[in-house]
Amino acid sequence: MIMRKVLAVICLLSVGSPVVADPDDWSAGNQAYVEGNYELALQFFATAKNDGLDGPAVHYNLAVCNFKLGRYEESSALFQDIATKYPEMRGLAEYNLGLIARRQNDSESAIGHFLMAYRLSPSEPKLRILASSRLREMEPELRLPSEWTGAFSFRAGFDDNVALRDETGISPTSAAESPLVDFFASIKGPYYGSSGFRINGSIYAVRNFDASEFDQTEIFGGAMYDWRPGDWQLKIGLHASTGSLGGDNFDRKIGGDFTAIRYLDRFSEIGVTYVYDDIEAEDVSFDGITGSRQQFQARYRWYSKPRQFDVRLQQEVNDRLNASVSPQRKSISVKYGYQFDSGWGYEGRFTYRSSRFDEMVIPRDEDLLILSGAVTRSFGDSWLMLLEYQHANNGSSDPTYSYDRNVFSVGAIRSF
């Protein structure tokens, strides 16, 4: 295996010298490297490559020499190219990228690279030992081995068409404009190592000053098992929630979920999620929402400071007592964000959702378009302030359910 052959001779600059090959330039480069003349070695390896000697080893040795010469940007670009072109060497490349990040005093990136190197190298015990050693050296910079994480947010704003929960089946023409405040808090953990049982919980509340009949509260709790074999992450869990609408008990949900995530590299991932909910009305006036809901989601995420990009496709299947609140839905959501070094940033999101109410006496189709944008300002590693605007347009084959909605808000988010 190529990775093992390279690793056995030079596991990034820490053991021995570059890989030996027959061509004169390659041999001369090898000798120069042994003698510590990395500039000359780099020239010989570059000549060998230009003369047609190609493959992962020559790219690797060029990256090594650049590292030795303190040319970290050039070395990093070469290792990233190796990770892309030679999947069998991704773990080794990530380890090397971690060493470069340490030299550049970027502890967060270094930790991420070493963790990825460990995850991508289940059949390379030597590389796993090296990655683990580097992580132990950086232990003061890592999270505690057992830790809870969470966040809370507060928002105030104005909604010109107070959105109703889809399950109520109340005509949007009954909605009203109103100032609002909302609050959200979540917590999850504890985290012991990379796999194990987790618990999580959250609470959400929104209050509409001029439309209190649409005030909402939801409390959620769940437990899951999180397993991370290699470059996969698998999660299976159970959850329950209860909600209120306008001060009255509204619904109760009990369900399960499964998520599979595949890490493509340090910066991107794909995943699928399945969620099943058994739903029961808590008040006789909402009996129609009783039934079940299934959600299927596929996701691609790319994140590399200062940018992030997220695409989600979702299908929702409802089976409720009342056909007017039992749609079959498909949606796509695209999100892009950018964070400047100054702490300022912006985020935009586009969502399109189609709903089909085929079980009604007179079937109804709806198409919902949501556009939102936010300007953000971070303070340290924990606080984020944001100013947000959201526009929604719902078109329906029954004009009664067609509406526009605009929401302006300012808020803060705190993570811990």
C-alpha cells in the first residue's frame, strides 16, 4: 500500500529520509535531504518531477522539503493536493497539515487535522499513535474529556403576518401583525471520547404582543448513541416533545431518528437523516393533527473559515386524521455564510418547499419560497449579535392560503 511505504520511511520529517527511487535526480535529492540541504533536495525532486517522475511520493517529498524550509503555504497546498488526488494518503496528509497548523500557531485547525488523521487511518496504527501523541501534547487546548455544550439566544422584532404552525389548519388570513420576542436554549452532552451515549434538550418560546393567540412554546428532550467508526459518524436516538399554542396545550410527539454522516475531508461532509414522530393532540380542538410524520433529509456541508456552505434536500410524509394538515412535502434549502477577520459577517438562506394536500375533498397545492439575510458581529468565541430580515411567499391553489410575510429582528446568540 503506497501510504504504508511512504509512512515507513518518512512519517513527516520525524523518521529517516525521503523515499528512494532509481533516477539520478531522485537519488541526488534523497542524498541532499539526508545531509540537511533541503533547498538542494527540493531542486532535485522538482527536476525529477518535471522529467516525468510522478506519483504520490514525489509530491510528498516536495511538500516535506517546503516544510523544512519554513514555506508553510507551499507545503500546505501540496499536502492538500495529495489528500485530494490520493485518497489512500489522506490520513497522512491530514497529519502533516496538523503539524503545519501548529507551526503557524493555529491550534484549532491543528486539532482538527490530527483528529481527522486519526479517523482516516484505522489500518495505520503508527500514524494513529503519532496523531494521538500530538493531541495529547495539545491537551490544554482541547475541550475537557467530559463536557456539556449548549447555546441560548434572544431575539426581538416585528412580524407583519404572524406565521401559524402548519398543523393548526387555521387560514393565514386569520393572522395578524405584531411585535415579537423569542427565546431558545439548548444543551447536550456529556462527551466522553469520540463515541458514546448523549442526551440533549431544548426549549423554544415566542411571544407576539398583539397576537397572543399565536404564542408558541415547545420543550424537547432526547437521548442518542453516537458512534464514529473511521471517517463516518452514526447517530441513533429517541426523543419526545410537547408544545403549546396561544397558552393551550397543543401537541405531544414521541419518536426516533437515525443519522449517518460521511466526512469527505476536513472541510466537507455529506449526510442522511430519517426522523419518525408519533403525534397526538393535547387539546380536543386540535384533534386533526393526531397521526404520524416521517422526514427524510440529505445534506452536503462545506466549511472552511471564513466560509460555510450548506445544502439540504428534504421529504416529509404526513398521515394525520385531518387531511387539511396532512401534506406530502419536498423542499430544498441553501445557506451561505462568510465571517470577516474583523468579526463582522453575513449569512444568506434560500428555501423552496412544495406541499401537496392530495387527500382533501378538493386537493390543494402550495409552494412556499423563503429568502433571508443577516448581518452578524461576533465577540470572542462565544457571542454573536445579528440583524436579520426574512421574506416568505406562499402560493396556493386555494387563494385563502396564499400569503406574504416579512420579519425583521435583532438578537444575540451565546454558545458554551
